Amino acid sequence: MSIHPDVQAALDAARELRHRIADMRERIDEVRARRPSPSGAVIPEVDAMGRLTSLYLMPGTADRFTCAELVNEIMAAIRESTQDAARQYQVIMETVIADDAADAAADEAEPAGAGAGQAGR
């Protein structure tokens, strides 16, 4: 029993979409942003979703700043890192959208060319 060509095309498209989504998620999962504080004494690590995954304080940082200053250092570095991670995420999404648009344009052009080639057979 063979599968109708339209059904096979839909299954192939679904498989391709699953692979593209998996690739995109993998790229997003790899996003890490590490932007130092204004003094350079604090370096947070933030993922693509803006979650703090790590925080490095240079030795002596807690002694060098008052509580309020240390909070400002940490928060400034986290804000910068979060913005950087968001930029990285945006680049990934724009790349995926551009790739999808290029693929869609190629797919639209392909059936016309494929049909003309098969008409002579």
C-alpha cells in the first residue's frame, strides 16, 4: 500500500519542520550573555530567556563596595547581560524567519519548474 503523494509531501514537510524547530531550540539553549558591571568586578551569565545562570564576583568585591553600590553593580551587569541575550535571541529568530522566507520562495518556484520538466516525459 503506497501513500498518496500529497500525504507524503505533508509528512516530509512536518518532519522538516520538527528538525528546524529542534535546531532553533538548540541554538536558543546555547545563548549565554556575560556583560561585566561598570567596574568590571561583577560578571553575570544570563540565558536566552533572561534567567541568571551564574554570577561571578571578583575577589574582594564585597569588601570594596557598600551594599547599595554592590546591588547597583550586580543589577547593571544583569541588565546589560539580559539585553545582550535578548539581542542574540532576536538574531536567531530573524535568521530562522529569513531562512523560512527563502525556503518558501524556493518552494513556490520549484513546482512550476518541476511540472514543466515532467510535462515533456
